Amino acid sequence: MNYRKLGKSGLWVSEIALGNWITHGAQVDDTTAQACVHAALDCGITTFDTADVYSETRAESVLGVSLKGIRREGIELCTKVFHPTGSGYNDKGLSRKHIVEACHASLQRLQTDYIDVYYAHRFDATTPLEETFLALSDLVRQGKVLYVGVGEWTAEQIKLGAALAKELKVPFIASQPQYSMLWRVIEAEVMPACEREGIGQVVWSPLAQGILSGKYAPDKPLPEGSRASTTAGSPFFERLAGQWLRKEVLQAVERIRPIAEKCGLTLPQLSIAWVLQNQQVSSAIIGASKPEQVKENVKAAGVSLDPEVMGQINHILNNVVELDPSKTG
Ligand code: NDP
């Protein structure tokens, strides 16, 4: 494993992080979840990503149990607040009330005294940004949160947040957007805005939820046990299918496979290595339904890809890649 500084902060994170959206507390049983976490630790992953909303809060609990007994100083534990965790008006969003209550609940489920990076999962247009940052600032002063991040915020929202963070002396150091060979909407606006503010990218779905593993062949049934087959009928599936399970995308992904082979990599390894070529990316958060996937995917750490290879990939994906910055968020 290699390690990078998160933005211009002093915090080191592992180049590859493990996330547990959809998997822990839902798709996989707790024993498998723990095996994935332990495979990650064995491979040198120190950065773990979750959210209060994942699997209706169960994902945080599973991660808390899986990391029990692990030296706290040796890992970076990151979680998020925004999406509803209950049915009340105040069980969602970025109000002072919800942020403070959600943070306390996350600490309990994660069985820890502090969160390393606490993310505002989405922007809350219904709450004054000053209120949000003041609440985050108080949690930082109380030592319950060490650093602050945001998820899927636009460049303009990040700029406003960074100004408040400076005023309130909040260590706002991370942006967590979707980023992969197929989804590059942050390159035009979010990345330059973050670079100006010293904020690093901790990117999600580097495999486009498994599409870039190459296991979804055009015109073939969905592989049994895969995310697409296990989420069929759910809003998660709609998103996956709507974005990626299209013939032209799957055919383009197939054309990348020989490039991976030439580099001595598997397709998932090449895809994760691709996002890590961008030095603004501090860490790529992978998901895994099996420990073997973690062991395979971590081999993308430290890989350097030739400009020629990057050019070939761009050329192949030219007609299917999404670049439109207005799709952020
Ligand atoms: P990926 O794009 O890495 O997809 C992971 C999935 O792909 C796995 O669960 C597995 O699914 C499949 N897969 C992984 N490796 C392989 C392999 N080697 N061969 C075949 N299939 C493979 O990431 P995720 O979409 O899971 O997202 C990662 C994390 O990012 C989340 O857990 C979460 O922490 C974070 N995230 C943040 C969001 C935000 O709004 N801030 C939104 C979404 C995610 P399967 O085996 O089931 O097919």
C-alpha cells in the first residue's frame, strides 16, 4: 500500500480506502464483512469509509464491530451526515441539531471517541451554511471530529464552505465525489476549486460499482451474486442500470481489457490505478463483497501508467465517458 496526504493537510490516508455502502449490513453477512475489513487491514489499508445512512445505520455498526481491537491510531475512520436516518423533520440535513445528534450516534455505532474525517454527505440548500459550519466547528473543538469533508458539493458550494471554514478555523480538507474512467465530471470545476483551497479528493466508485471489473458482458445475464443482480428492483439498481448497464458502455469496457493485460494488470486494477494517476486524488474508496476482491484491487496502489496507455483509454471511452460538470451532486 502507498499513502498520500489528504489535500494540503497533515493527515495521511491509504491510497486505496475500503467503503461499506450497500455491502455491510445488507448485501453481505457480517462474517464476510469482517473478512473484507481484515483483508483490507492485512493489505495495508488504513482508511475506512462509511455513512450513518448506509444500510439504515447498520453499516456503521458492522464496521465498528469489525474494527474492534484494532489500534485506533493506526486507522482513519470516516463517516457522513445528511441523508435521513429517521422519519422526523430533524432526522436529516445539515442543521446544527441533526449534525450534533448524528455525530453522537455515529460515534456510538463505530465504538470510537472521534471521527477522523466527518463528511457533509450532500449540500443542504435548506440550512444556512454558517449554521452547518458552526456545528462542525464545535465538534472539532470538542475533539469528536478531527477533520471535515463534503460529498458531491459543486465548486461554488465548496468555495463558500472553504471561506467559512477559514473564518471558523475548521480543517476542511476533503471532497468525496464519484470519479472513475467513466465518470469524470469533477475534472473541469470541482478539482480546480479544491486545489485552490488545499482540499484533496477521496473518490468513490472507482470501478463504477463493478462495471469496470469487466464482469458485466453485453447481452449476457447479470452474474449471480453481483451488485447488479442483488440490487435488481431497488433504486440502487436503477442508478446502476441507468448509468452503466448499456451495451455501448459494456462493449467499450471490454475493449480496455487487452490494455490492462498488456500492463500486467487485471481490469479492476487498471481502473483503480487510472483514478490514482491524478495527484489530486488522495484516496480511491473501493467496495468489496468478498475479501478476494480487496486482495486483487489493492494491487493498483503504486502503479504508474504510461501517458500512452492513458491516451488509449481516453480514446476508447470517448463516446461513453461523462464529463459534464453540471452533473456533480
Ligand atoms: P466500486 O466502484 O469499487 O464497486 C465495488 C463493487 O464492485 C464491489 O462491491 C463488487 O460488487 C464489485 N467488485 C469489486 N472488485 C471486484 C473485482 N475485483 N472483480 C469483480 N467485481 C468486483 O465502489 P462502490 O460503488 O462500492 O463505492 C465504494 C465506496 O464509496 C462505498 O462503499 C462508500 O464508502 C463510498 N461511496 C460514497 C458515496 C457518496 O455519496 N459520498 C456514494 C457511493 C459510494 P459485487 O461483487 O457485488 O458485484
